[in-house]
Amino acid sequence: MNNLIILPIVIPFLAGIILIFFNKNIKAQKLISAFASLLAIVVSGIIVHTVHVNGIQSLAIGNWEAPYGIVLVADMYASLLVLTTSIIGFTALLFAFSSITPDREKFYFYPVVQFLLLGVTGAFLTGDIFNLFVFFEVMLMSSYMLIVLGSSKIQLRESIKYILVNIISSALFVIAVAYLYAVTGTLNMADLSVKIADMGQTGLLTVIAILFLVIFGLKGAIFPLYFWLPGSYQAPPAVITALFGALLTKVGIYSITRVYTLIFYHEPSYTHQILAWLAALTIIFGVIGAIAYWDIKKIIIYNIITAVGVILFGIAANTPNAVEGSIYYLVHDMIVKGALFFLVGAIIAITGTSNLRKFSGLISSHPLLGWMFFIATLSLAGIPPLSGFIGKLKIIQGGFEAEEYTISFVVLLSSLLVLYSVMKIFINGFWGESSNDEVYKGKSVKGMIAPIAILLVLSIAYGFGIESISPYISQATDTLLDPTIYIQAVLKE
């Protein structure tokens, strides 16, 4: 059964290679992509069930046992994120079938999406910090191609900034890994945890921990390292922005969570306190951006930044409720951000603009789209009993338990401001009279509705089915709070 762990990596890898040979046959590319993504969902679901029943699963590649060989590790935290990634990947493909232009399709859009999913999934499953860097690079190289695909002026301009920032981040990543290996003599994450616990987290190791926070913070877009994200994510089409917003920043969050709960958890008064205040500033600046803009795409993009801060505050607070809330909220945010960017893509397809001041009254011509946006809005803001509520509630509760009252209040206030920022789109864009009602009615978005509906149904089920999901989240929380569970599963101690 352990061999299943490698399948979420192998499936998109093989699919991406096969799709390259069908670059002129778009219909075949769509069929192969959809089948591969559905298969990945099934396999990921089986892995989640296996981990829930049998505990953490690990696979030593080439029979080189940890810590000497390459190890893949599926704990519940990674498994849930792999399953969510597979679902986002499938719905993004469905949305792309109706929205992506032929000039992008014929230039390897579908193979590159599979390689992007390969990088994201591999980053979640690797048990080795150097291979985390490798999968990061696979993910980033795919994103470089996606962000320039179509070669519009804004894409080319923003891609320079995006690529430059990530090249610097990758260079710092290699340096940090080299320093860590020089100090500890290992790169296996479970073995690193043991070695650092034995030798103590010295001042040098704490500096390395902060360096990793800078690296993953650049990728995850925490304050003040988020400056590249709004422009870069606005440039490509909505389906690509959805993949980036739902997946790429979450890999940065996952990496911070993993290293700060498994490796660098010995000096929380220093490392975690810095993370807590950076999270608070990330929330504040994310909210300011979201309420300041009248571009619907920018509003949702700045809400990505806000969510990053909320999730990382839960990790920084480091109490059972706060960590559990972060996991709840992370999965919720991946689903809802995907749905919201698809909705934004549908709105742009109808109106031809993302400027909220240039359209209104959409609900008269597209009522289903309007009410779907309304549900997504409530879920994003954490209105009970939808999916965002329980995660944010537990994060705030955990923050109070950690005596982080100021930042907990910031998280609470951010919910109201997030609600305001997205309700602004609903009130101004969907209500009111429309001077272009006949034009809007002539624009069909039927093919775009299905992927949005899938994600919204999942979001609603996630909120209402909290009792069924709770055992899985609790299991993931236990692993993050007690590193010995992960260590024993990987090193067989």
C-alpha cells in the first residue's frame, strides 16, 4: 500500500509527457488531462483513507532507507493537501476547456498544468528538504511558462518581476539548505528534527530558521515579501490565476508549517513570535489592498494575502486549537479561492472588463452566477455554517489561549473587512440597473458553471459536514504538534 504514495506524483508526470506528443490534437489533450486528474483524485482519496486507518505512510525510493535515501512521506496534513490539489487541478481543467484561448492551448497549456500539479504534489509529499527545493523548481518552471503563455504586454512585464523574485528565492533556498547540511549533516526532515533536538537549536540554527522563513515567505507572500504577487497574479487569464492563488502560495504556507513544527520548534519565543507579527502585518496589508481596489481580480488577489496571514498566525500561536484551525482554514481557502477566481473569470467573459465601475446589474442576466458568487462571498468571510467559519473560530480561540490578544483581534476584524471587500463586488456588480443587459444575456458561460458549482458544493459540504471531517483534521493536527509521530513513521524508531 505504501507504493500508492508515489502515484500522485507519477500520474501528472506521465500525463504531462504524453500530452506533449498530442500538442496539435487539442481534443485528445483535454480527454487525457481530465482522465489523469480524475485518477489523481481517486488515488489521493485512497491515500487519505489509508493514512487515517493505518497512520503515516512512507516510501523509500530505491530501497535506500531514511535518512540516507529519498523518502516520500504521506501524513494526514500532506495527504489532505494532495487531495485538495487534485480537486483544484481537475476543476481548473474543466474551467480551461471553456475559457482558455486556442493560441494558449496549442502552446502546451495542458502539459504545463500537469507539471505544475506534479511540483505542488511532490512538495507536499517529500520527506527531504533538498527534494522540497527540487519540487519547488518544477512548480516554478511550470508557473513561469503559464504566466507568459499568450504573450500579452502585461504578462511579459509582470513575468520579469515574478521570475526575478523567484530566482532570488531559489538561490537563497540552496544557500539555506547548504548551511543546514553543514551544521547537521543530514537533509531528511525527520532526521533533522532528531539531530536538532539532540544538539539544541543554537543561535546559528535559529538564523537558518529565519532564513527559511524569508525564503518560504517570498513564495507564500507574507509581509513585506508579497510585493510581487498582486501584479503577477493579475496578468494571466483567470484559470491560471486560480491555480496560482489556490496552490502556489499554499506550498509556501505548507513549507513554513512543516519546518516550524517539525524542525525549528525549539525557540518559539523568537521564531514563532516573529512569524506571528509578520502574519498580523500580512493580514492588515492584505485587507487594505482588498478594500482599496475596484478591480475585481485585484480584490480577490489581495484576499489571498489576507488568508496567508490568518493561516500562519494559527501556526505561530502553536496551540492545539490554533494549529487545527489553520489546517481547516488552509483547505477551505484553497477551495474557495479557486471558486472565486473562476467566478471572476466568468464575470470578465461576460462584461469584457475587471473594472467594477464599468458594469452592474449582472444578476438580471445571469442570476445563477450572482447567487453562486454570494455563497462564495459568505464562505470566504467565514460566515457560519460555511467552510471558513470553523477554521477562523479555532484560530482566534487558539490565539487567545496563546495570549496573543492583539493579533487575534486583528484576525477577527479582518473577517468584517474581507466581507466588505467581496460584497462590494456583489452589490456593485450584480445589483443595480444594467445598460448592457441584452449584451450580457448574449454571453454564455455554461461551460464555466460546472467547475464553480463543484467547488462551492465542496465548500458547503465542508462547512456542514464538519463532524465527519473533524477526525481527519485532528489526526493532521496531532502530527504537527507532536514531531515524534512523524519521526517514528519515517525513521522506524
